[in-house]
Amino acid sequence: MIKLSIIVSIIILKLSASTLQNFNANFKQTITDEYNKTIKYSGIITAQSPSNVMYNYTSPMKKSVYLLGKKVIIIEDELEQVIVRKLKSEINLFEVLKNAKKNRDEIYTSKYRGFEFKIKKEKDVPKYIEYSDELDNTIQIEFFNIQKNNTLQKSLFQPSFPAYYDVIKE
């Protein structure tokens, strides 16, 4: 699931690499399982080219997820823990974008590592991304209140948490 989140995050950054250097938006994420049960999350995403992404989940729980190159850092405030995970390899986003094909209007489809992504964008800004994960869940992430190409501080992508949090390295 984390690998797919990484792919989605970087697709957001690279959809319009020539104009979209960073991206900030509110998001609603809906996960629907094979039995049509849904879970809904919401929060704020901030992403900066080439590979920094921060999800701040606000509902139904507070959680921060940082995708920083080959490293994923998850801060679970309710559990007072931090999970640090290293990825085995970087995801070749250029391949994802190279294979993205416009279907109709502003809908694009991209196939990558056995997964298919449906992407809608308006004026070079992603409005939603939809895909199915390895557990046959359908994930849709909708973006609104979108801001692009703002000045972002580097410190924004430096996770901070209280010293007493448990740190789990995987």
C-alpha cells in the first residue's frame, strides 16, 4: 500500500513536470474493498519535485506520512510512534508518465508494474487519481483547494515529533 501511495504521490508531481514544481491541496481519500465497504480519510498534501511528499491526515485520525526519496516516515500521534521504512528501489516515474495515454477529455491512463492508474487533470493540475491496490481495494484520491508552484521551505519536509515517541525502523 505504501509503494502505491509513493507512486501516486510522484505521479502528482510529474504530470506536468515542465510547469508543476510543487503542489499543495486538501484531499479526500476513499478506499473501497471488494465487498463495497468504504473507508474515508481527509487531510492536506504538500508535494515538491522531485520526490518530497507530505500527507497530513486529519480525519478520521491524525497521522503524518512523509515520502522522501527512498524513505517513508509515518508519524502516528495517537500511538506515540514513528515508523521509518526504507524502500528497496526508487520507482521509475518517467516510465509511468511516458506510458500515460489520454483517453478522453482530461482523463489519462497509465500502467506501471502491473497497476493501472486513472488520472484526471484540469489545466495541468491533478483533480483525482484512482487505482486498485494488490488487495483489490479501489483507492480514489480527490484534490481540491489546489495551490501550485508556491515557495516552500525545505524544513517542511523534515519530520518532527516528540523525543518520547517510539521509533520503529523496518
